Amino acid sequence: MSFVQDTATDKALVEQCLGGDASAFRPLVERYQRVLFTVAARMLGDEAEAADAAQNAFVRAYDKLQTYDPAHKFFSWLYRILVNECLNVRRARRRFEPLSTAMPSADDPHRAAQASETKAKVRACLAKLSGDYREVIVLRHYADLSYQEIAATLGIPEKTVKSRLYSARQRLSELLVGWDGGR
């Protein structure tokens, strides 16, 4: 899942919004809604919460549009709003996790069960990573951003992205090998 960051168009749309044309925000939502949802889903591990977090991030961005600095990429600014929203959701969560309502495929119940277990295992181990590590994993492997795009989004050097991603993968691998399912 890749998206194209068009900084000039983003900035022009923001200017239109600030000039009173609220409909100019819609193309920004359409361009970034999928990647924001994907990032939120990986950070929160719940699609309903992710959809709410992404929507809330857009609402907050629209409300605070006058604080956007055009010297920076719009996506980077929007991404930070989303991350803060996800952190707020995680803090507000109750101590229990609801049961999944997803049903395995009737075609091959064993394979569906294995796939579901693997996804749950990765999601659980991903949640155990530090925020910095989880961010680079999610942006690289789930949002499909390049190293350069991740660096711009997080405001860190590309070398730091590569180093952090290497360490994050190592740590995730250790967690996956030693995973006991929370027992």
C-alpha cells in the first residue's frame, strides 16, 4: 500500500482551507486516510479503534490547520497528530480486551486458525516494542514508506531510521521466538 506525498498540492490545499474553502480538505483526507488507518491499526491492534483514531486525527488536523507550518510536509504533521491520538486511545483503554468476532474461513479452518494465531502473535509482540521501534516497523512494513519518507515523517536522519529499524526487527524477532501467548 503506497501513497504519493505531493507536498506542493498539500500546501495549496491547506492554503485553500485556511482561505475559507472547507471542501479543499477532502482531497487531503482521501490521499491519507488509508495510510493513517493502517498505521493506527498497527499501533492499536483494533480496527474499530483505528478507524476512530484516524477520523479523530483528521478532525483535530482540520481544527488546528492554522498551526500547520508549510516549511514541513503536511503528512509529517498529520502523522504526529495521529500518533498522539493513538497514544491517547491506548491510555484510555480498559484493562480487558474484547473477544474477536472474526470467524475463520470455512474452506480451511486449520489454516485460518493458524493465520489468525500468527497475526495475534505479531500484534502482541509489536505492542511490546518501544514506541520508537514500533513506529519505524509500522511505517516501513505496514504503511510501506521508504527510509527517506520515514525520516521526513519522524524528523530524524535516514541513518537513524535504518539503525532503529534494524534494532526493532531484532527485538521483534526475539519477542516472536520467545512468545508464550501471555501465559
